[in-house]
Amino acid sequence: MRKVCLALLFSTVVAAGPAFAARCGGDFNTFVGAMSQEASAAGVSQAVISQALSGVTQDQAVLNFDRRQRYTFNKSFEQYVSTRVGSGRINTGRAMLQRNAALLSQIEAKFGVPRQIIVAIWGLETDFGHGDMGKQQVIRTLATLAHDCRRTDLFQGELLAALKILQRGDLPLREMIGAGAGEIGQTQFLPSSYIKYGVDFDGDGRVDLRHDVADVLASTANLLHTNGFKMGAPYGEGTPNFEAMHEWNHALVYRKTIAYFADQLVGR
């Protein structure tokens, strides 16, 4: 669900982000060659570059989807929350709180983010990892969107971040599967957020946000913590914690839904 607000994120990142050297548009293979040089200059090995980018082709379906997207919520909070937070999802969320109680206690202690907020985001994004995490090849998706000139700086940056995920060994190429703008995993991190906020919480030497619940939940908490979320403080609209969730999703109605769902999970 983070993708529903990506247009706002795009405008923010493009305004603040670096300018990349690869020229968008034109011949796709020439563009990929230029991105390969960018990746090499950024420290990505030639082996990873070749594995990921050799033979990559444009995905017209990605471009078609991107052009169909509507990036603003056109429902009131009451209308939106009624479609997203029902009794079934609340009951499953409460079961997840119990099932992962020990893990969530450790995450609360380290990052200072309450468990109900973390589990609410997890449920809204991918139904606690059991829903749709996307079926697109992330490298192909990002190369396609980076070549498109509408938001090339953003997606060139995301493509480089995705290559760095491969370089670190967090996910193999076959597991780099995600949503329509390259979001990865059970709480739908863009590759740049994966690199910036991802946490190897179980200590197995890699950050796996597709399969490893400990890494998923800790990384989600780390994102909020890094952006100022404080344990024990209210998180409703108008509070500092509510603003800390802005990094997660810019949309007011979505953040209100996170807060509402979190309260329902703990019986408030």
C-alpha cells in the first residue's frame, strides 16, 4: 500500500536527490550500459552487474500500470478504513501479536516503537506476509521506470539500491520480486529504504524482508524510530508520532488508518 502515495514520495526524492549521469529515453540498451557504469562507480561488482542487467528488457506492462496509477486517496477516512480494517484482519492481527510476542518485546526494547503499530503496518501492507507482495522482477521494473524520463533520477537511485541489495547478499536475484514500483517484501520497502533502514535482527548475516519475520518487523520499527517515533507517546493525528509516520506514507488517511488499526489490535 505504500505505492498508493508514491507520487508524493517521488516529488520529494527527486527534488532532494542527486542527478544521475545515465540519460533517460533513447535506446534502452545504451541506457542500461550507462547504468552499469553508474553501478560500477558506486561499488557494485561486475559479477552482480552482469547477473542483474545482462539481457534485461523493458516491461511495457510496468509503464502501462504506472500511467494508470491514481496517487491520491479519493475516499474519506471512514470510507477507506471500512475497506481496510475489518473484524477478520483485526482478529488475525491480535493472533500475530500473541504469536510474535517475544520477538515484538525485543523490537520494542531496541527501537521504541509499540508492537501494535508495527503489526498494523504489516497487516495493511501484505496481510501479515500472507498477501500480495508483488510479482514483478524488481530489476526489470526499476530499469524500465528509470529509462522513462518522468522520474528518472528517483528510479536510477532505486535501481542502484536494488543492485546493492544483491551485492550485500540480502536476496538472490530470483528472490528480487516486488510490486509495481519496485517495492520489496512483507512491508513493501523501496530498495533505497531497504538499504537505509533494513535490519538483520536474527543475526543470520543478511536482511531478508521477504521471508524473515524478525527482519521485517525490526526494519519497519527502525524506519519509524529513525524518523522520530517515541515509545509511550500518543500516535493519533496531530502528534509528533503521527508525523513520524510520514516517512512511511505521506497520505493522511493512511496514517490515520494505521493508528486506528493499532488501537483496535490492543482493544482501545
